[in-house]
Amino acid sequence: MELDSEQYFSSYEDLEVHKLMLEDGPRTLAYKNAILNNKAYFKDKVVMDVGCGTGILSIFCAQAGAKKVFAVEASNLANLAKEIVKENKFENIIEVIHSRVEDVVLPNYMKVDAIVSEWMGFYLLHEGMLDSVLFARDRFLKDGGEIFPESAAIYIAPCSVPSLYNNWDNLHGVSMSSFARELRASKGSKPEILTIKPEDLLGAEVALCWVNLREDEAHDLNAYSIEHVVGASKNGYYQGLCIWFECIFPKLPDAAGDGHTVLDTSPQSPATHWKQTVIVLPQQQEVEEGEPIAFQLDMTRADPTSRRYNLQMTMLDPEAVEHPLPCSCHMTKCILAKAFMMQHAEHAINQKNNENDTNVLQDEEINDDDDE
Amino acid sequence: MELDSEQYFSSYEDLEVHKLMLEDGPRTLAYKNAILNNKAYFKDKVVMDVGCGTGILSIFCAQAGAKKVFAVEASNLANLAKEIVKENKFENIIEVIHSRVEDVVLPNYMKVDAIVSEWMGFYLLHEGMLDSVLFARDRFLKDGGEIFPESAAIYIAPCSVPSLYNNWDNLHGVSMSSFARELRASKGSKPEILTIKPEDLLGAEVALCWVNLREDEAHDLNAYSIEHVVGASKNGYYQGLCIWFECIFPKLPDAAGDGHTVLDTSPQSPATHWKQTVIVLPQQQEVEEGEPIAFQLDMTRADPTSRRYNLQMTMLDPEAVEHPLPCSCHMTKCILAKAFMMQHAEHAINQKNNENDTNVLQDEEINDDDDE
């Protein structure tokens, strides 16, 4: 397909979105590290980049020594990717394919050694293109091939949302609570994309789901649901549920660096363009340390073929739901259960230590054997 | 007008824009300081807040001791302003008037002592409501009344725009110049709202205009134009014209603090939501220190009744235009002119010093007279 400057891009917004993503250091560097720390793996491999955008991930693969990269991009951005590939002198290695990945046919029906893709949306799945990555895996990836990233998880924790609550109690000496209330009301029940500070988390996170890109099928992504109780980690105002995700890249033999590259979008990690996703409560709830916070969260595809999800949060009565074991809340049954479990764990550790002593002796014996 | 929660706000965006403005510390604090440092002035005064929005400036005036504030707001935000006024217990002082200021009739055709207004848009005049403030001045302000702010100026300086140029030469080891070129092209000739760092300025600023809110008429705002030459302050890449503004508040007798409050949106000042406005050149131009940069900038109302302006920049040939006196550029005529002027200035200073010696003697004589 020849370059046609007239039909370059459907919209200016496309480029602004890509600018935002490219300038997102934690994102771009996670891919760079995951790829360039694995030169031993990438050398002479054939790779497919699903939804290559500007082509930067394909270029990382070429820099890491890949002998061929199929850079698949459905939008007109493919034309720009071709130019960027040329600018980096990789036109002999990277082949930009202007197509939906579902319509791609590779030469001689060949298969690829690895798939790289940056498919993540807000709260991981929002308008994401994971379905296309799973399709590409089934159609194009060799048995035992690698996927970058290879797994992902979504986490949830209760939080305060000062930018929609407390910050407005006293703004330079003026009370603006009516403004904050109206602001919250105006957002309806739509989740908010905003930045939550680590100190605004009100309890430990729980995983809503793990996505295994090697094994999951598209229908596995249709619905996730969790019912959970967490004890407040401190006194504060429970004002929302904070949702974030992490992606884990393969740990391969002879990798440089210290093992798995992880792209973590939690409040504790450096800010990314995904920020955090927050379901804001219409009314805050004052909680004290240890108080149980119970909720249900459902993340469901709008319809089976849709890339859009509905998020639904339900506040639950901590008295009426089952608590995890152990539970961080201060209800008597949970304190008792935790005490019992700790006692049990201590007993187990003592027993394990005794076994370890024996093991050390055995190890020495084996070493002796080896030396002989 | 009674509160009607159904018709509160035309759009969610309105509230987000006001959130942005309220959270803009330099903006909100400039008004707070300009008003609350002048309690001696505001005590028992009658004030009009033109386009009061959420009402925060009116509340500052009430806190400063005003006996009456007419808070005029055309949009449905007026309903929220009423609630915020109540929340701050100033409903006996602040009267929110849900109306265009052009349609307001005050009781007994009374006049006000002062007008406060936050009317500034991007590059000061973009979709601003200064016309309405000038209307309010002519219709409602007593002779000798005060206007907060009372004057404003727009400044222009040549600059580098790394976020649209150099940042893309090497992004984590990848050359993305084609991306940056496409990004610039996609923006067409529209000015960009972005943040310029002080170190990206490439020469001294020049004032495009001063707006005197006490005297200017709406038609004075129809068109501003400047033709200018400035010497590059260092070697670098000339990639755009950076435009910003400042607003100056009245300095009144018995003010607390150190004189005029200034709201300055220059690259050297703390960031505001106005950022800077930049006219980006389609092609960068390498310049060395002292090299003359010549341009013409025209800021013209789209039509005589419009609040929208067109910005037009023309690059000029430094050889073909008149240079300011003195000029910071390294062209021979400017170096010679500057040397001559400095010589002249030195001569004048010497002469002035001699005169000052005489003045001091005279002052002493006068003081002696007073003491007698």
C-alpha cells in the first residue's frame, strides 16, 4: 500500500492520543525493558506487533535483534508507522501491514515466535483490543511462543477521593461543598479516570481477575465479579473504589535486568496516562481503622461482541456477607479467626524450621557426594 | 428566581471548567490577595461581580467587608452560586442575579463602588467576556470606582517548542521525527495551548498591547498588531511565538502586603490553567545568539461583535524591517546604535548625578524650612 498523504489520519485526536501514550514513560519504558532486556530471546525471531500504532514496539523488537516483525495496524496510522520505520532504517525488518489483524494472511501461512501488543485501556479492559490479541495468538503464534505481556490483573481497593470531596470543604477559605456535590451528581454513575494518591487508599487491594494471555479465550473475558470485605487500614472517609491493573512480561532465559518486567498502574507506582479508575460513591461514609468495608463489583461486557464493559458496584452489609480468611476487619469473628490462623501458622513454621535443619544437613551430605 | 434542580446546568463540561479554574492556585489566590489585602478599601463598599460563576470572588469581597455584592451570572451556574453563597452564610450580603449583565437593572438605578471580574481567556482575549466588563463599567460603576483587575497586557516572545519538535528526535532510543511533523501538520494554523519552560524562551518579550479597563472602549479591543525584531538570547531552534498575559490589580491606600497584586501567566511564573498560547512554526529555524528574529503578529476580532479573535503571524525579513531602538540583535546597525545610546545614557547619568547633588542640597534647605 502506497503512502497517500491525503488519507493520512481520520482525526487529529488519534495523534494526540498517541502523543499521550508515547510520552507515558512507565508504559513505553516497560515495553522497551521487556523487549531490549531479552535480546538473547529476540535474536533472529519472527514477531507480530498487534495494533502497532506508531510502530515503536516493532522498532524495539528490531533493535533487540528480531529478523522479521509484522506490524499490524488497522487505522491510517499505518502510513505514519511506515515512515517512522524508514526513519529508523528498519524497513528491511519491519513490515507494516495496514489491516485488521483478523484479516491478515502471512506469507506461506507462516507462524510467529512472539506477539507484542499494547492493547490495554482504562481499568485494563475498557474499549481494549485484547480480543484481537487472543485472535492473533490462536491464528499466528507458534506453540510455545511468547506474548508480551503474558498476563495481567485488575485490582480494587477502597479509597478517599479528595478531588471530589474534602478538597472542597475549604478552598482558600471558602466552603465549596455544594459545588463538589453538584460535580459528583453531574458525573452520574460513570466511573472517573483520575489520580489517587497512595495515602488516599483506605484498605488492602483485592484482585478482581487474572488474565492469562497464553490460555484465556475471548469468552473468558465476558464477565468478572467479586464480593469482598476489607478492613479500613486507617480512620478516614470511604468515598470510592479505586481500580487499577498490572501487566507482567515474560521472564526468559539469559534476560538482562532482574527478571519479570511489570507495568504497574497502581497509586503507589509512577503515574501513567491510564491514571486510576474510580467508582465514586454518591455519599461518603466515615470509617474507623478496622471497620469492614463490603462491596460487590461486576465488570461485564455490554454485549458478547462488544469491547465496552459495564462496571457495577454494589455496597454490601458487612454483617450479611462472607468475609475472606484471614480478614483485615475488626469484627470479632474475623479477629478470632485471624488469631487462630496465626497460632496455626506459628506451629507450622516451627515444624518447618525443624525440617529445614534436617534439610541443611542433607544438602551438606549431597554436596559432599558431588565433591567426591 | 427559585432553585430548580432540573434545570441546573446545561452541561457537565461547565462544572469541569470551573473545577479547573477553582483549582488554579495562582488565579484564585491572585483574586483573594487583591481583595482580602484591601479590607480597608472594601469595608462597606457596594461591589458587582461580572460573570460570578460559582461566586467565589463575591465571597472574597464579602469576607473583605463589602456591605453588598451583586453577583451577576448569565448561565445556570447562578443557581449553584446561590447555594454556595448560602453555604458561606453571605446570603444577606451577596445577591446572585441570574442574568446577562447587559440586562441587569439595579434597585433605584444605583451605582457600585467596585467591579470584580475574572473574564480572561486563553491569550487574554480568546472568547473572553471583557466587552461585558466594560459595559458594566459604563453602566454601573461610580466615577472613580475601582476595577479588579484594572489593567492587563499581552506579551510575545520567540521560543522553542520541544514537545512538538526536539523531544521526538530520540524517544527512548527511537527517532519519531515523522510523528512530530505529522502532529504539527495536523494542528494546521491553530494556536496551541501548552506549557513553555522558561529555558525554552529564545528572546526578550515584547508587549503586543496594554488594556486599560478604566478607559478602553470595546472597539479599542478590535485589533492589535505589532511588527518586531528581537535578537536571539542564545543559540537554539526558533520554533514558535509564545504568547501570555498578565493582569494588574489596583494598589489602594492601606493595602496589606507589598503593593500591586499581579496575575502573571508567563513561562517564568507558576503554571496556570491558561498555560501559554503558542503559534508553532511549520518549519523550525536554527538561530545563533544575537541573530535577529523578525515577525508580525495580528490579533483581530473575527467580526466587530464577536468574542472570537483570529491570530495571524507573519515571519519577516530582518533586513527589510525597522528594528527597535535599542535592538538586542547582532546586526551591525543595531550594535552601533546601542553603543551610541549607551554612550549617550552614560553622559545623561553623569549630568543627572550632578543635578541630584544640587537637588539634595535643595531638599535639605526645604527640610530646614519645614522644621522651623
